[in-house]
Amino acid sequence: MAVRAAVLPAIGAPLEITGIELPDPGPGQVRVRLAAAGVCHSDLSLSNGTMRVPVPAVLGHEGAGTVVAVGEGVTHVSPGDGVVLNWAPSCGSCHACTLGEVWLCANALNGAADVYARTTGGTDLHPGLNVAAFAEETVVSASCVLPLPEGIPLVDAALLGCAVLTGYGAVHHAARVQPGETVAVFGAGGVGLATLQSARIAGASRIIAVDVSPAKEELARAAGATDYVLASDTTSRDIRALTGKQGVDVAVECAGRAVSIRAAWDSTRRGGRTTVVGIGGKDQEVTFNALEIFHWGRTLSGCVYGNTDPARDLPVLAEHVRAGRLDLSALVTERITLEGIPAAFDAMLAGKGGRALVVF
């Protein structure tokens, strides 16, 4: 049975909306009909080669849908169940997993090298970041599907698979924001907006959003920002002026750019924490001198997938949604079709953000 998908034929090539042939699910596999898929900056990074994946591939790693069929041995979901896709399933046995750091699983992306489908012309296709959500249907490992929590609309649930888990985890697991602390969030795209909401949930006393676009201020304030700073050469000074000249307790960088990582570090108080969520290219080099590292006593840390365990954290996020503390619809700036994904990529390159949501 052929379904439509957005295929990346080669690194740097434009996406092609075309038919693909999916097999029936084999042992340990699940076939899912997509309800929606978020367009994440990571998909753009895959298409332009910042992050490498085998091609041709179907991208899309943030999605939710309904189980169509299951293969032998699959017992945790059944046909008709709503599910959220998990693009980075942990193996449970590598060194990181035995330490409880499942977000660093050494084998999480092994499935991206598999051939999971073919074009109608017979060309082998790889599943991007394991789940190939830019398609009407997909076939994934059973470890890549999590049951949809009760009370969460299926379309909105797509955002739980990456942006919300990442933003929530950055605040609650990586930076460990405490009630009353001050927070600066650099980048007001989908992950940044989720981070702002999560800082509000954590009880931050002041939440400063930073972005290059003045058009994002309204989105940022709706997500929980108490202040908005337009990124410039004086960003760190502007943030210090808002915090009694001390700097924030926590800065979370969501853009993956050297200049904003450095600005986030400079905006953090002495002894504070700077957490980098954004995925930058190898050309984005950040420098520090030895004296400032000693003097400021700050902690600089990376953050992969929000340092989350999706199976553990998804029910927690669902409870925040049901209680009205987390607004998934506020993260969506545009609802599009498959054909709209290339334009959404262009918007991200232009610094326009929020989250485009492909609705099937």
C-alpha cells in the first residue's frame, strides 16, 4: 500500500513529496497512521548535513498517530490505540542506560541506518531519526511508540515527542530550576517556547526571553516570559540590568549558535548554570579563558533530548496539560500539509519560529 511522504533524496537536496511503499510490520514492529508531525529545527539540520543520517530518507521525528497494525510480540499497544512517537528509544543495556542516563543511549539511533520502506520506483529508504514522521503512515520499532496519555488531543500530542520533552527536561532535569530562581531562555522557537512554559511551571520568579526577532515577543510572553530582550551585542548587559546587575540563576540556550551560547554564559550570575539545548554545527566554536572559568564559578552543560526518559516523563507532561499548566496549542504557529514542509524549513532559516505542525 502506497502512502505519501516527504523524502530527502540527498543531503542538501529539496524534499520531494512522493509515494512510498511500506511493508507490513514484522516481529517487534508497529505500523502507525500519523495524525500530526512537528517540523523541528533538527529536521532542517538533517537535511542540510549538520547532523548526518543515511539517505535517501524520510525525515520527521516528532509525531503522534493511531496504531494500524502490530507485529508478532508487540503487547503494549494494539490497533486503534493512540501513540506518541519516541525517536530515541533506549536499549537498556549500554553503559549510559545502565547508569540511568537513557537520553545518552549509545544505540538509540541504530534504526536510522535500516531500510524501512521503498519509493514506488523501488529505491530503498531510511527512517530519518528512526520514526519517519513526515509521512501519512510509518512502520517503526515497538520501542519507538508510547501509549497516548488520556485526555490529550492526538494532533497536539505530536509536540510531546520532542519540543515539549526537550524544553521541560532542560528546565527540570538538566538545569534543575528551583522555585524563585531567575531564568533566561535564548531562542523563542518551538523548544524555546516549551522551555519558557516549563520555567513558569518550575516557579521561576523572573523569566527573560531572548530572540533576534521582535515579532516573537507576544508568543514568548504568552508562554510565560516576564521580560523580552531583543538579541544584540548588549544582551548580557540588558539581562544583568533586569536582575540587579547579578545575572540570572539559569540560562538555557535553545538556538545552537556560538554567539548565543556565549551570551547565555555571560548572562548567568556567578555560580549559576548555563544549559545548552540547541544543536549547532561544528563551525560554531565557543571560547573561554581559564581565568573567567575560575572566577565566575559557573556550570556549563549540554542537554540531550532534555535529559529525559520519555516513558517516565510523558505521563508527567500529560498531567500538566490536563491541569492547564502546559498549553500545547500555544507552541503551534502554523498548521500545514506535507507540501508545506519546505516553506517551514525556509521560515526556520529566516528566524521565524514557534512550531509548524503537519496535520494529516
